[in-house]
Amino acid sequence: MIPVARIRRKLVEAIHAEAEEHAIAGGFAVGVFMSFTPFLFFHTAGALLLAFLFRWSKVAAAAGAWVNNPYTMPFVFYGCTWVGGKILGVRVRDVRFTSWEFKSILTTAKPMIAPLLLGTTLVGLVAAGLAYFIVYRVAVRIKSAHRKTHPEPGGQLP
């Protein structure tokens, strides 16, 4: 289950900060992209690092990194692996481990690594692009409405 309330709260916080709309949208998009990577323990840290490097909103990046979570990951990763498999011409099969030993897990998972990496990268890029567009439009509308209702001192209403 996506923590919608938590993401919404962080995005509103970022929008009401003095960040520009493209910085908010870029931060959220990079967080969404990172949430699709199979590097589970680095989603938020990676999103924050990229947001820092590109000077995008760190709050929005953290919120974007929470889009994919432990409840949705199995479905997302399976779907991404299927996409990568279709592109690479690799049949994605059911994964069945013969034992829970590291060697057995690695042997079973090895054929799925390339489709997983390709699929998560492509689907992550598409999701990040959509996220950028949506969040940018929302941020522009919210900031515009906020400026109309809270004009700067000494400024004139349009």
C-alpha cells in the first residue's frame, strides 16, 4: 500500500517552501526513479544524493522515494522483470529456490538480473517522467493560487 498521506504531506511541505516548481518536480521524479531500482536500502539515500547534486527539493525527493514500498515491490519488480525480459527476449519464469543457501539463491536469481535491471530502469524512467509532469503542474497551480491569496507586501494583485 502506497503511503499516500505521508507523500502528500511531504509534497505540500515542499510546495509551500520557497523552492521553484521545477526543483520540486525534479526532486519528486528522481525519488520515484530511485524507488524503482532494486537497490532496496538506497532508495531514499540515492534520491537525496541526486536531489542534492541537481539542486532539487530534498523533501520532494524523499517523498518520491516512498512511492514504491515493501507492499508494492514484489508486484513492481515482477512486472519490471517481465518488461525487461520481453525486451531482451528472455523468458521470465517462476523462481523456485532449491534451498535457502546463498549459492542456491544466486544461481536461481542470476538469469533474472539483466531483465530486472533493464525493466526497472525503463519503467522507472517512464514513471519519473510522468511524476515530473504531474507534480510540476500541481506545484504551479498551488503556488499560483497561494500567490493570489497571499500577495507579497507592497505588491499588487494582478
